[in-house]
Amino acid sequence: MKVFDEGGINGEKFAIIVNETTKEAFEAIWNGQDWETDFSYFTLKTTAGEVAELLDFAGARKAGYRFPEDVLGKS
């Protein structure tokens, strides 16, 4: 996985990580050792909206990457 974009807010570090082969993209949080994609905003000091403003989700999509929510319900 490669970091497409990253930034920090309220003492937490977030990123968009991507798989260049499959063109998959994931939102991640730094856990002190690695990027973790399985997390809940409920337990954080930061909201999903704040992270959406911080990271370049549109740029990742424009570059051809797709997030899990982009493919839900599509066959």
C-alpha cells in the first residue's frame, strides 16, 4: 500500500492509502506503528467530516482509485 494523501488533525494522523495494482483506496489512521483501516470515528476526537475536508478524496477518485463505498451495491 502507498500513501496517496495524509494529514493530521486534533493530534491524530489520517491518510488515504492506495493499492496501485487493484486501484483500491482506503481511509486510514496511524496507530503508532502502521496505517489501520478498521477504526471508528465514535472513539476519536475527530469527525469524519473534518477528515473529509483534510484529505483529497476527490483527487484519489480522479486518479482512478475507488473506495469500498464506491463499489457497494454495484455488480
